[in-house]
Amino acid sequence: MNKPRPLISPLIAAALIACLALPACQQPAGEPPLAGARIGGPFTLIDQNGRRVSDTAFAGRYRLVYFGYTFCPDVCPVDMQTLGRGLTLFEKQHPAEGAKVQPIFITVDPERDTPAVLKPWVAAFHPRLIGLTGTPAEIAAVAKEYAVYYRKVETPGASGYLMDHARQAVLFDPQGKPLALIPQDQTPEAAATELAKWVR
């Protein structure tokens, strides 16, 4: 039996626990919970239109980043639906701030998630959602930088496979520094509320 998927990366969970345990982290209300966490970094991948895209293309914008895969039978579509609806709600409530948020989906299954596969999939969740893929080595490097666990799981008696992976949606500031986890496993309203706390 496969082990249950972690809700968030063990590295992110450890960073949050360690921070809460330190007096120095007892900061005033409004301090981003992921401030100072070593999550994120430079990358160059391929978007759903087949173009090479680097992290520098998003400089000056907030980034809402989620790792998953299009062949996911359950959690990824539900999570992306929540995030997409949450961002749409936030855009309606705060148009200027909402326009500053770039949603990004990065696949952990580059063998199947080609640009042609990603294009209709990301379009189903939000009109501005960008889907990114690359070589297995490129995806592995980005996942490591973003503290995302994933692995291929062969399915007995079937020709396909599943991807076991961490579930987390991280909001980064315009400089690419992590701010907070956006609750993709709750309601769109909860996601919109959390976005409103950090996007200025």
C-alpha cells in the first residue's frame, strides 16, 4: 500500500515548526509565516505554449506556485480548482492587487506533461494560469529548490503510473521570497482571504 501523500513538504513543515519554537520568530502580526524560509530559486522551463520561460519573467509580481501533474486522478484538479476560484474571487474583491498575482503550475510529471497537454489543462482553472514543464533533470532541480517532494509510483497490473507528491501552494513576493501557504485544501473563500493578507 502506498504511503499517504504529505499535505506539505517536510522541509516547509520543519521550517514552520522551527520558527514557531524560536523567540525571534514571535514577530508582530502581519509578518509572513514563511519569511526567511529557504524556498524558491531561479529556473528556466517551458510553458504551455512551448516557449522557454525564466523566473525573471515574473520579477515584480507575486507568484502563486503549485506543483502537481495533469494525470493526477484526484487532488491536483481539486486543488487547482480551489486556487483558481480563490484567485478569481480575490481579483473581484481587489482588482488592482489581484492583477499583481501570477498563478504558476509546475508539473512533476514531465514525461507526460508536454506543452500540448498542459495548455488545455491550465486553461480550465484560470485564464492567467501558466503551466511549466521541462526535462526530468530540470524539473528535479526546480522541485529541490522549492522544497517539493515527488516520486513515480508504478501501478500494479496497469500500464500507467501515478506521481506521489507534496501538496502545497506557496505565495512568493515580487522579489521571489516566500510569504505564506495558500490553503488549496479548503475553500476558494479561504484562499482569497489568505491572498488578501499578503498581496499589497
